[in-house]
Amino acid sequence: LERHRIRGFIATGRQKHGRSNATGRFRGTQRNVIREMKLRLSRGGHRSRYRLRKQTAEPVFGQVTEARGFRRFSLRGEAQVRAEWSLVCTAHNLLKLAGRS
């Protein structure tokens, strides 16, 4: 990343619900990298790019696979897969609206 001048982000640990910061135990050279990342994230404030990752679509895919149990498509072909995915998304959204996460 440094050679290509890319500003990368790494996880500094796991954050439990209700906690204000991530905690984790690291060893050796990882500890220095983690410390640098924690400093960079603390300077970024509440509008940092790393924090914005929570607003992406990734949580929805996790909810569909874990909570709904949807792991693979049953149908074949692009049109049929699109239709099946639309049904899965519709069911997910209706359950969210009904308050049954």
C-alpha cells in the first residue's frame, strides 16, 4: 500500500454493541500498525471514511445470509436469479417494516 501511495484502513479490533471503541489484543509488529491506525481514526472524528463503512450495503447482505438463511440461488440463469433476488429483498424489506428483523 505504501509503495502505491494508497491510504489503507485496517480493523483495530472488534467493537461490542454499546461500546465507544474497538478492543482487541495484538502481538509484535501488528501492535505498532494497530496503534498508528487508532491514532489516525481518532483524528478523523465522527465523519471519518472508516466510520462510514457502517452505512454501506454490507450489513444487509449479512442479514440476508444469517437471519434469513439465504445462502444460494435455487434457479439458474440471469433473469431467474434476478427474480429470485428481488423476492428475497422484498421479503427482507417487508419483515423490516413489520418490525420482525
